[in-house]
Amino acid sequence: METREPGPSALDAESAEWISALSSGAEREAALARLHSLLVRVAARELRRRELASAIGGPELDDLAHQAAADAMLAILAKLATFRGESRFTTWAYRFTVLEVSSKLGRHYWHQHPSASLDAEDWDRLPDRFGVDPGQHAERAEMVAALRLAIDETLTAHQRRLFVAVVLNGVPLDAVVDRVGLNRNAIYKAIFDARRKIRAYLIANGYLEERTREP
């Protein structure tokens, strides 16, 4: 028995209406304007939610939202024929917008901080990043040395680079995504695993107690 891929007839009513209106006919221009307006609102909301947006507001945020919406719309229209209705059309379209927001924020950060680096290492800041009071130890330098050993001995080169960038240097996640080409979830996981390894090393060597909050 031949299996057919789901087509427009399998779509929910709202999604089918979007696809029909955007594909051709007299409704297309109005549908394009409606979609663009929707994507601008989604982009603006996502920009406000992201950590980088704390330094962005007013006309600058509005401009980034329109840029993200415009690029997302081009991608959506280019892939319109591939939409098969596994989700609602608007949910599918939102994903393109979120990806464009991440890309725009990452590029914005590097434009504003051209001398920033993923690999610069300011080790004296590290105990503060862990939320550990250096006064719990004989010397702050001792804690820094322990953290450096933990990082050198337990992390892979990949984990070290991402941990140093995000935790030590405070580079926003979207900027790291833009620079290394990984998605946010992959970076989250690498940093989570790095924190777990470092904490286990510090506990095993007497620098942290089990009850100390995880960095």
C-alpha cells in the first residue's frame, strides 16, 4: 500500500489558510504583511527575553527585531513548500524567527565588542563566578590554582573553551553560538558537564563541601 506524505489537506484549518494565502493569489500581499507584523512581534519579545537584550532597547531593539523578522520571512517563504503540518504554521514560523534573533544578537555583541575573545582567561575572576567566598580558604590564590587544576585536568578542550567563554569571561550565550556554530542546547550541555566535573574535583580535593551550591 502506497504511503502518501501529508499535504495541505492534512493541515489544521489555520495553517492551511496561511499556506494558501502565502502561496499565490490576490491574498498574498496582505498575508505577507500580516506574517511580517507577526514575526516582528515575536522577534521583539524574544529579544527582550534574551540576556544580551539587557543592554539593548528603544530604536536599536526595534531595528534588530525588524532585521530578524525580515530574514526569518525570507527563510520561511523559501521553505514554504517543505511545510508538512507536524506543528501549526505559526509555531513553525516562530522557530525561524528565534534562530534569526539568536544570530542577530550574536553578531551585535561582536560588533559592539570587537576586541572580545572566547579564549582570553582572567583567572582572578573565577572564584567569584563560582559563588565561593575566597575567605573560606587560606588564600584566594590557592582557590584560583585549584580551579585551574580542575579545569586543566578534568575538562576536554571543547568544554574548557566554552566554560572559559561563558562562565569566566561572561560572553553572552548568543555571541558564543554565533562564533562557534553550535546551538544553545549543545553549549548549555557542555557547560553543565564542565561545572559538574569541576565541582566533583574541588569536593574530592577538599576545596568545596558537598552542601556548597553548584556553580
